[in-house]
Amino acid sequence: MIHSTIIPVTVIIPCFRCAATIERAVQSIVEQTQRPTEVILVDDASGDNTLPVLQQLESQYKGWIKIIVLGENCGASRARNAGWDAATQPYIAFLDADDSWHPAKLAIQYQVMLNNPSIVASGHRCLWLCNQQLLPDIPDLINLSPVNPLALLFKNRFGAPTSMLKRELAFRFVDNKRYSEDCYLWQQIAFSGFLLVFIDSSLTYTHKPLYGASGLSAQLWAMEKGELDNFFSLYQDKKINYGLFLLASAFSLLKYCKRVITTKMRRVG
């Protein structure tokens, strides 16, 4: 393992049938310039050879990697919550099993939150790395911007694999929600008056297109319904009024149509 400064962060990875990619994800944590105190791998009842791979990693990094095994498949939200509840460190970072991080990701994000105690959650850009593309250079000056709650109705500024949160937050992912669950968490936090910030750097990398390729992201209509459900829940909770609910829903449906067209063109090409 690369020796580096240890910071008070727990990294949580929901794992479902990810034997082919989880080692890459973990390696990107190992290579962090500032290493988290612990890594929690949550096996979401994979039912294949994923668990033995996780156990091999646990043995390889004894005392650093911990495994939680769920008895039934509940989705990434429940898996992340299980890891969140078991975390021992004051900060939590989420990574997906098929993604990876820039080596400076945790160092940059932790320092941002340490220097700004009012920030309860932060996120940053995610880049699709294709054809063995090199990692981008990270600028010396890191630009931060507060996340406006209303803006979250029209764009998810950052996904779960880019996020870092304070463990003490009382919020959680909705257990039975499998689509747009990360954005709903940010919306709940932001509309409750807490400060979220966006870091304008690409520090997380996906190895497939951000939507329409495989996995949950391939289920475009299910994703759309998940987003519409977010708006309805916010309206029911009186976080937004009926006009905003209609406006956000209409804009979301337009984005959905664009994604369907883009995905079809990509497949034809």
C-alpha cells in the first residue's frame, strides 16, 4: 500500500456483481495522496463471485477494508446507508464499484470541508474516461460555488461517487429508491437550509458513458420516473410550490427526450 497521510474519512462502496471492477475502484483509493482511515465494502446480496473478491481485498488490506453483507438485494441506497451507519469517521465519501478517483480527490475535498466548517456536503465533476484517456491535470486554484437548492431542481450538480458528507447528518438515502436517489438526498439537505458546495474539478471517473450504457444508468425511463418522484416528494413536503413542481417536471421531461435521442444516435454510430 502506498504510504500517505491518513485523514478521518470513511469510504463506502456499494457492491453488486462487481467482481470485474471493484479492484480498480479500491486501487484508486489505495493511491490517494491522503488515505482514508477505513473503507467499507457493502455486498448487496450479489449472489455471484463478488463476495469472494471482496473477502480477498479485505484479507489483503487487513484492518483497513471492512465488509458488510446484506441478506437481500436492496439497491445502492440501502447499501450506502448500511455503510453510513457503520462508519466511524466524521467524514464520509462514496464511490461506486465501477468508478475510480483521481489520486488527489480525498485530499482536495477533505481540505475544502475542513477549512469551511459550515459545509455539510460537497461534490465535484465526474469525467468519462474512454480509450485509456489520461487523467486531467488538477488546477492549483480550486474553485468553489455554493449549490442553490432551486438549481438542484434542474440539474444534479454531482453524483454520489463525487460526494463527501459529514457523518453526523441526520439525512439518509431513501432505502427503497433505486433511481435519482443521490439528487434527492442533496435536495433534502439543501432545502433544509444546509450548505452544499460544488468543486469545479473532475476528480471522479466513470469508465462508461454517464447514461444509457449499462447498469442502472441504462434504464432511462426509470431514471426519469425517479427524478419526477423527487419533485413530487419535495412538493408534498412543502419544500417547493406547485408552480415549481410543474416547471421542474416539464424541464426534466425535455431532458429525458434529449437523452433518449442521444442514446439512440450513440448506438447507431
